Amino acid sequence: MRWTALAALSLTLFADTDWPRFRGPNGAGVTDGSPPVEFGPGKNVAWKVAPPSGKSSPVVVGGKLILTGHAGEALLTVAYDAASGKELWRRELKRRNTQKRHKLNDVAAPTAAADARRVVVFFTEFGLASYSLDGKEEWTLPLGEMGSMQGVAASPVLHGDSVYLVIDQARDSFVLAVKAANGEQRWRKPRPDAPGGIYSTPVLFTAGPEPVLGVLGDIELSAYSLRTGERVWWVSGLPSQAKTSPAVAGDRIILSVNAMAEESQIPVFAALNEGKSLALANAKGVPRAVFPTVDKNRDEVLDEAEWNSFRAQALQPSATLSIRPKGRGDLTKTAVEWRAQRAVPNVPSPLVAGGFVYTVRNGGVAGIYDLATGEVKKEFRLPGALGDYYASPVAAGKYIYFVSMEGKVTVLEAGAEGRVALSVAMEEEVFATPAIVGDTLYLRTQSGLYCFRK
């Protein structure tokens, strides 16, 4: 009862109009706000500033917009006045190590998490840090080196009196809870090693036996007790290498995972080394970055059982799924409500709004599903926005906002028809997910931070 009360109480720590973490309240990407439907580089721009380099998304709490960035060896947290764009404060951390990452990843890719008291940031080359909303450093928590094929990029979650962080990597993955007031560890639990890494930010789920942290990992959605870190329930058999984040809709969790590879890219064991065990020294056909996670017993030799297990995980088909967990333990056979295999996104998270699920994959292929049944209502290409997508869609009122890497913004009327209300070019790349607060839309491009308001 105490933890249920705390979960409800924590919701009062930010206003209904705040956008306190990646994709807003509980990562849903949905608000009742009413930003302008028509906007662009030269229209309805309330202000524009040049933020530091980085790919994190903006968060807005208590009239302050906060994002992270970097300059040389400095890891930066910057706060702006959300109404005027005036920079209020800037704080700096020094890199403690260097992480290998994909060229499209970034040392400042994770998005901050904030409430009415503080903002917590995470840098993969430092760890966690907390500041008051006035910019006073509260605590830091270095976390050591992290490693995966494309670099770690999950964002922290600030909920009540705790901060939660998931680090899914090639070796020694974990989920961590620390006290928000001082960074002291509450609990830390190991997680399965992840071939290629996982890039998903967790969500809170309160419709089960107790409030849990829902974590989309490698082939599995797991739920951890907020209080103890106990693994309460899980659903396995999902595609590998998740890059999207789940969305909670009542007693459902909607998630999308694009398959890590095609069958032709991962040969059968017999084709690797004439069916013999394969040592790291002559691991032809096996990327060295993948080898450590396939090698479960860490003897630097791949045997057939290890390879077959990895291959089965990697070849799970792409899908968007609705999970309705009831009970505890392994819910793999009972919790999957529906599974759809069209317009499955790679990086953008699915969006649930008004009884529909919206997705977008590379090539500008959008999907609209019925939330209750998974029926595909519409699958179509967003006109003039056929590139790759890294920003997740968001919703405000009766409109859905999609943003491509090329900076093409498409606004749809919510509903099964998906009518296009606006198409606009921002004229530069966009990786960050927009934030919406009241009548304002905030959008970070590669060189600019825009505030659009009627």
C-alpha cells in the first residue's frame, strides 16, 4: 500500500502541462496541449537558440526547458527559460572515459528526467548527475565504462523519491535504482547480456500486482519491483536488439521491435567453421563485437549451442505487440494480446492516442492500428518525408506529429484515416523527439532549438 501511495503521490511532483522525461509523462508522448498546427523555420517561431551539440530531447518542467550536450571534453546540462529562450544556467562535467558508438549515436543522446525539485542527467562517458532546478549540483554518481556495438543510449527515469536507469550492454548489464535526494543506491540487479546492446528507456506500469518498472530488453519485456528490484513478471520470445521504448495504455503495454538481422546475414553453425567450435582468434564471419555476448560461458570459444541460441534470438520477426500482463512470473504464453508485423519501426517508439497505435519506420512508412485488436487501419507513406526516422512521434489534442531525420515534419489528424494536416521542412537534420507543453512545441534540430507558438 505504501508504494502504491508513493506512486500516486509522485505524480503531483510535476504539473499536467510539464514534459518531464523522454517522450513526456511516463514516456507516452501524449498531451492535451494545443501547439500550432502550422509552423516552420519562418512561421510561428516564438524563439530560437543555438544549443550545444547533442541529440538528447528537450524536457520542460516548471517553466524551464532542459537538455544536454557536449563541447570538447565537457558534458553539458543547460537550462533555458521556456517562455523566452533565455539561457538560465549551464553546468559541466568532465568525461571519465571514451565509449565506442555508432556514428549516429551521441555522448549526449540520453534525455534528462526532471520534476518540480530537480533534474537528473545521464552521460555514458560519466554516469548520473543531479541538479536543482536552479542549477545547484546535488550529487554525481560515476558508473564506469560501458560497451555495446553501437553505444549505450537509454534515458533515466525520475519517479517519486527514486531514479531508475537501465544499462543493457555487451557484458554486465544491470538495472539500477538510486535515491533521488542524494544518489545513494537503493538496489542494483543484473540483467542478461545483450548482443548489440539495447536502446530502450523504461516505463512505469501500475496495473499489475504492484507498481513496476517495465524494461524492454533483449528478446524480453521484464517488470521490476520499484521497491526491491525483484523481477516480478516477464514476457519472452520477442525480437532482439530493441531500440524503441514501450508505451503504457491502461493495462496494456505497447511495444515495437525491429528484427536485428535477416536470415541470410546469420548463417547456420555448420557454415561458420565446418561445424566445429569457433575460437575468437579465427572468428571469421562473426563480428568481434558480437562474439563476447554469444560466448555465454566466456571461454572465448563458440560452440553450436551458443550460436544456435544467438541465431534464434536475432531472427525473431519484427513486430508491434500489445502486452496485457496479469499475475507474476513467466507470462509469455498468456500476456501477448496481439502482434502486428507491418510498418514496424526501428528506432521511433510506438504512440498510443485516442484508441489507436501509430508507428513509423524508415522510408516514411506509417502504420495506424486499432489499440484493442491490432487491426491495421492504414499503412501509407508520409508524403514528401520518405527518409529515415529517429525521433519518436508525439500527440497533442487531435494531431499526431512525425519528424524524419532529414527534418521533414508531418502532422496528421488523429484517427484511422490519418489525414495529413501539414508537411514542412525544417531544412536540417532532426534526431530529438519534440516536446509539447500547452500551446507550445519545442523542437531540437542539429544546430537549433526552436519554440513554436501561435
